[in-house]
Amino acid sequence: MKFKANINVMPQKALLDPQGKAVTGSMKNIGLPEVKNVRVGKHITLEIEAENAESAKEKVDTACKKLLANMIMETYDFQLEEV
């Protein structure tokens, strides 16, 4: 079976997000001063072959922990759909 994973990787809430802080500061310059506390992360999509959804979830989880997210500084979540 083929699955598609939509993965979101974000900085941990307790850590400073310099990109988010810069974007938040720039919102005033484009006329959006009401936008606050922007956090910038990554969105990753991938397709995976697996016997079933549970196996696919395990593979995506492994990819996130070992390669796609820095577990010291980032968190991740993902949605899996069959294609």
C-alpha cells in the first residue's frame, strides 16, 4: 500500500525562534501590527510504501526522529493518508 505523510516540524515552545521573531517584527512594516508570536517551522511531505497504516506510521516516526527533526530543539506531528 502507498501512503502520504504530511509532517510539521516546529521549534519547541520553550526555545527562542529567531525566524519567527523577525517575521513578527516585520508584520508592523506591512500594516499588520495585530499579528503576534509568529513561529516558523518546516512542512515536509513524503510518500511511503508499507503493508498497512500502522507500519507506515512507524516508518514516518523513525524518519522524523532520526533525520527530519532535531529532537533536542524541535517537535513534530504528522498526518497519514492512503493514496
